[in-house]
Amino acid sequence: MRIHWMRAVTAAAVLAAPVGAMAQVSAAREQTFRERDKNHDGVLTLEEYGGHPGNSAASSRPASRAS
């Protein structure tokens, strides 16, 4: 019975480690987004993005045409 308990604890520790790391990455991304979103509208323009235009998702969408 003790072996099953130790296996359960080990499995929980192994599964919990990546969750903690992912939470840190997510928090860092959110902080970076808030710093770049100057007008706080929830959208990064190319000016706010500040990176290479080829790296933004907006540049991979086709331009919309006004009718």
C-alpha cells in the first residue's frame, strides 16, 4: 500500500512541475503585452508591437478590401 502512495506522490510531482513553469511563461507574456499595449485597447498595432513586422500575426492575414 505504501508503494502505491509513493507512486501517486511521484506522479503528482512530475505532472505539477510543467504546470508551474507554464504559469510563469503565461504571466511573463501577459506582462509584455500590457507594457506594449500603450492605449490599453487589448490590441497591439504594428507601432505598439515594436518588433519586426514579419513576426506579427497581423501581417500574415490578407488585407481587407473596402467595398
